[in-house]
Amino acid sequence: MFGSPHKLQCELLLRDIQGNISSSPGDLLKLAVSTQILTSQPEQLSADNITTAAQIANTLLQSANITEDIAVAAVTTISQLLNASEESTQERDAVQSLTETLEKFSMDQHNNVSLIVQPKLAVQSVQVPSDSVGIQFTALTGISGNFVANRIHLNTNTSELIADNGGSTDIQIVIKFPPVSHSNNTNHSIGFVLYQNDRFFRSRAFRASSGTSRRVISANLGQVSGLHVEMLFKPTAVPNASLYDFACVSWNYTLKDWSTYGCSKVNHSEDGLRCFCNHTTNFAVLMSYRKDFKYAEALNWITILGCSMSIIGLSLTITFQIVTRKSRKTNPTVLLVSVCVCLLIFTLLFMLGVDNPHKQLDRPEIQKDNILPPSDTHTERDRGPCTVVAVLLQYFLLGTFTWNTLYATHVFLVIRNSLATSPSDFTAYTVAIGWGLPAVVVALTLGISYRVDDPLGYRQEEFCWLAALDPKGNFDFKLPMFWGFLIPVAFMLIFNTVVLVYFAVTTCKTNPHLTSTRHTSMKKKFLSSFSLAVVLGLSWILGYLLLITQNETMYTILNISFCVLTTTQGFQIFILFTARTAIFKKNMLSVLKSVSSAGIPLHTKKFSLWRGKHSDQVESYTQLDTDLSFPPWSSQTSN
């Protein structure tokens, strides 16, 4: 079961083997086995190691003294290199030369060894009689994804590709010989090389996602024209994605890239993708997938109710603050109105526009033309509306927090400097910062992450908001949700929290310079602190806790609390900063009195009375205008 033992020089390195391989042809087997051992842990190989090992394997396969044992060791080394993690441009030429050598080797070794199968590489050599109409090579799917000898089959006389309807076929290729080859009475030397991945065929024209790979099969028949080559590739199953398109390609050694020249699509189904080519070389199918998005559900009733209450409350607060601004000279009207305006626009946009209007719900229709896809992941070009909504949402929500922070700064300055109002030039600075800073952050975010042909670098497809998750559904710190929103907002919330604590501590003790702290009840002090917490948006801290919470029960509690508090923030501002003010109460009382007073037209009449005497005086009636400030009825009687 085991081959004869070999005495090896364990101190040899790959560069030492490369230097000795040409000068010691008699020790090829030892050098081949040593190379195999030194590359047995491919994930630890450097780019230099990979290049050197590829050159050693190339030399071994081209050697005139090659034996079956040397061939197996060399193929094993190549199979291990296909599993290496390190990649660099310096190895490109070495592996390119190696693949060309494998093609020639697969045709020339029918006398020495017909089949060598390793986990990542299979080499098949065969002699086909001249009367054969064609040959079929089939590799069946393995459980682990690696190649196994008993799952690789040959049919040396077939005229068509016989597909396995059961779906167990991984890859099939049929070469139909031209009629002229039947009259030569010479056998055909054919070689097949099957690569488990495309690591040796890195493309510049086709961008592959990290961790993805494609099967590559090489069919070689020498200089024979008029060939009919048909292939069947099983499409790779990609979780949560659908096949968008594919291209039948062959490797062009001149371009050092994939090319569709001489190849075309035949058809496609769930069992496989069929291709046709008129020549033999290295073939592959480059597949492009479109993600199956799980679009966000409609807003729940809690969110709709809370946002509706906030919209009404914010609208009333803005109107009240503007109309009564002259009677509240010491209040920060600009700051509070700006907070409410940003929050109102954000809430309206969130309710009306966060749902993506262009959902990709239709099944992709594969094109008939054999066109090389630019990437293995298809992304629709930006259609505009969803990105615009995401930009506006980011701007106005950042604007809300910026104005919150400016409001906190105003409170801090008033308390710290014992001022009745903020400094005279404070308003000009706040306007520039409040509206300008969010614009700068949004512009930087768009410039760094947005592309028209790839809008998902900036926003999400499921709903119109900043991109946050990688393709596997994990939070990605490289995406704009983190550095374009969470980071700047975190700094603002930290500052606002510090100001709130400073305000609470100050109001809890009597400050002779601040009249507001004298004889103030604990209830009023609590309401003052709570009001400040609301306008500073500190309820959004719960959102950060949601990101780090692992306990399911705690997550549910925080989620509900966050939803209720943030959606009703505008209504809370209305209650605390508008409904509780004396001016609002007085105006509302006047309105209620006006509505409750009933206006009824009044009639008066005069009577003249004479005892025992008839009068011809005519009774007269006079209608008077109603005064709502008086009782509804009044009458006058004259003697």
C-alpha cells in the first residue's frame, strides 16, 4: 500500500532544491519528494516560496528522466500550491509557464501514467483510436469539493455530451473529432487537466470576490483544426444569490487573461451551463451572481404612530417658536427651531422615502451573447431616488445631532459664564457650523464610497440608508455607516452627555449668580434635566447599546425602548418646550374660550303699559350684535 521509503535531506530549502535540480538529474525523485514536503502547508508559503516551487515543478515535468513517482510528486506539489493563500504578481509568469507545461505533460504521459488525481488537481492522459468519433471526460461532484480518482470517468467513443440529469456532474467536456481525422489511421493523444480553482488563472478583466473560485479544465489535442468542443459546468451555489449571467471563456496566453474568442453559450439550466468552443486549451465558465435581497418590511404601527406624533409636535413647536420669538428674548429660538426643522425633515423622509422604490424582485434573465462579465458580483447601476433619500437622511440626521450639540454648547456657556443669554456672535457661528458641518461629512462620504455603477458602496439596497453590512451579513467597519455616521454622532453624544451631567449637578445646588437655581423644587430640576436630555437626543445612545448587546431579552427591551423614544422625540420636544410654557398655555386658554363661547343673535322689545286704556302703539323689535364676552342673553323693558 505504501511506496518504498526515501532518504531525504531535511535541511534543504526550496531555493537549494532549485539550484540542485539541474545539476543532479539522478536525484530527481528525492528533490521532487522534498519539494512536495516543503509545500505541504501551502497557507504558510510566501510569494517567493510559491514562485520557486512552481519553477521546480515545471522543471520536473519537463525532465526527460521523469518517472511515475516523480510525476506524482510534482502534481502533488502543484495541487498544494493551488491551496496557497499568499498571492503576488511576481508568481504570475512562473504559474503561467507551469500551466503550459501541464498541457504538454498531459498529452505525452500516456505511456508512463494515465491518471494522476490529487485533491486540487487531476491529470488524465489517453490514447484514442482513430475511428473514435469523440471522447468525453467527466468529473463527478465530491462531498468535500476535492477530486477523487473513482469519480473521474472517460468515454472514448461518443458523439455527444451525455449529461447526468441527477445533478451529480461537476464538469464535463466532449471533444468531437473532425471527419478527416478518421482516415489517418493514427491514434489521438489527448490530455485533460482539471484544476479545482482558478488560482493560476488570475484575470485583470474579471474581478473575483475574495474567497471565491472557479473550476478550470484543460483539453489538449495538439494542432488539430475543425474541432467541436462542448462543455457542461455545474453552476456554483452561492448563498442568498441568483445566477445573473455567465460567459464561456478560454485562457489566452498572449493576453494572459480570459477571452471569449472561439466560444459561445449553448444553453443553461439548473443542472449545468453548456458551452461550445472550436479549439482546445484551458476552459472555464465565469459566472456573475446577483444578491437576493431581503427588503425591509413596512414600518410597524409603533414607528408610524410615533413619527406621526413627532411630525405634529415638531410643526407646532416650530410655528410657536417663530410666532412668539419676540416675547422670549432670552430663549435660544434659532437653536431649537433648527433642531426641530432638521428632525422634522428627517422624520418625513424616513416615513415617506426610506422604502426602496426600485426593488430587484424579478428573476435575472441570462443574456444570449457571450460577453465577459466585469465581476462575479452583479450590482445594478444607480437609478437615483434611493441614493438621494439616503443622502438627505444622512444630512438631516447629522444636522439634528449637530444642532443638538450646539444647543448643549449654548447651555454650557450660559452656566459657565453666568450669562443671561449666549454671546452676541454665537448665532452666526452656530448657523455656519449647524448647516455646514453635516454637508462636509456627507460630501466626504459620497466622494469616498459612492460610484454610479456601484451605489451599494454608499447605501443599502434593502432600504435607503447608509451601507453597514458586508456580503456575509456582518457589520463592516469599512463602510460609511460606521465612519460616516456612528463615529461623528458618538463624539456629539459624548459631549452632550457631559453637558447634561454638568447641567444636572449645577441645578441641584444653589448658584447665587443663576436666578433659575434659587428656590427651585426637585420636580422642576428633574424636568429641566429631562428636557435637556430630550433635546440633546440622548435616547440615541440606546442604538449604540443595541450594536453590542448579545442577550436576546435585553436586545428586545432595548429595541422597543429605542423605537419608542426616538420616534416620539419630536412630540417630547413639543410637550417639554412648547406645551409647558406660560405663553402657550395662555394662548390655548384664549382659543378654548373663543371656541366654547356660543354666538346667538339677541332680540329686544319695548312695552308701554296703560291701566284701563287701550293703546294703538305698535310693538317694535331691535336686533343687537352679540358680544361673546358677555352672557348670551340680555333684554330691556320701558315703562
